[in-house]
Amino acid sequence: RASNIHGSSHNPDYTVADFRARYPQFVQVSDELIQDYISLCNSMLSYEMYGDSWKRAMSLAIAHYLTMDLMTRDDSADPSIQSIVAKAKGAIGMLTSKSVGDVSASYSTEYLQSLTSWGTWNLTIYGQQFATLAKLVGKAGMYVW
């Protein structure tokens, strides 16, 4: 455990149905693609490390990777996929001002500075939530004598 290397040999089952129950907006995504990302995330995330938050962490990581996958496609003919990507890409920052005449908007990304080293996790709302959760895991106080 001290090496921070965690295997997934003791993870509980996580299924496509588990994911779909949390994120029904991915209805247009195939079970096969979701299963691919379940396998990837299952190898990355240890139940021993996340405990009761493991299913939440799995769900967020899978949703992040699926959104990144959808962002690489040209699915302009499918409005449901456009909607998923548009909402998940809200990671650009918080709207701080807007105007209607000559359309203008300003965003603040200061809140992302705490996630600077999280790379592509910053590109989706799901990734930002995952990074925030991951930063909290193992941060409980300790007493050393």
C-alpha cells in the first residue's frame, strides 16, 4: 500500500447496468463501448482505496472517458450525442458575465487551478468531479506519536 500501487483483484462487480442507472443520458452509447471503459477504469481504480465512494469514482471516470470518446466523433446528425458532449464540456469555466447585444461572455477558470496537474480530467465536468473526489481519497487526518 505504501507504494500507492493498487490492483483491482478485489473490486466488486460493476456492470453496464450500474453505469446506465447513474447516467441514463448515455443511452445512445453501445454496451460494448461502455464495457471497454468499465474494464479500463476497473484496472485503474481500487475499491480498497475508494471504499464506499468506489462506484461513484467508477461512474465519473467512465462518463469522462465516454465523453472524451464522443468528442472525437463527428456525430452532428445525432442530437442526443451533441447534447451529452455540450453539457459535459461545460468545463471551460464559470460564467461571470454576459451581454446580449453583440453577444459576449466571460468565464473564470480560477477554480480549475487546484486541478492544474490533472490534465485531460479538466476537459469534462465528469473528469473535474472525479479529480476532486480522487484528491479527497486518503486525505483524512492522522495522528502520529
